[in-house]
Amino acid sequence: MSWFHRMMMQYAFAYKFFQARGVTYFAFEERMPDEKSQDFGQELYLRKLRYAVRINLQDVYEAKTLEDIHIGAGMTTGGEVASFDVNHDGQ
């Protein structure tokens, strides 16, 4: 079992394999209880490991070019509130 955990840690941190595929957080949490199964008429011993993983998937969407931008700014300590239109140079 330790060979699998070492391989996962190598791929996660040395090779940056998971990071290149959108995984932003990867950590070992615990080894789960061992289990024994009789699937397919054969004894199978299961040793499960639990990892915490956070994925950041970013989708690309078609965007529209902005036609108008209006910016307003004000001061909290007094003074005039300035407002201008970047499309028409304040005219």
C-alpha cells in the first residue's frame, strides 16, 4: 500500500500531474478500514486510502465586447463626486 501512496505523492507534488489538470489542493486524509470481499468467487482484500482534493475547473465562454462603460467615483471625507464616461472623454 505504501508504494501507491508514494506514487500519488510523487505525481501530486514532484510531477505536478494533478495541478496541470485543475487540482488546486491535494492531501492525504486517512487510511480506511481494511475490507474483505468475495466478488467473482474469489477473496479480495481491499485497503482504501482517502485523499482530500479541490478542483478548479474553468470553462471558456464566448464573450461580447463592451460597448459602454460608465465609471463613478466619490470621496467619503467630502468634496465633489466625479463622474465621467470613458467612451466620450467626458463630453
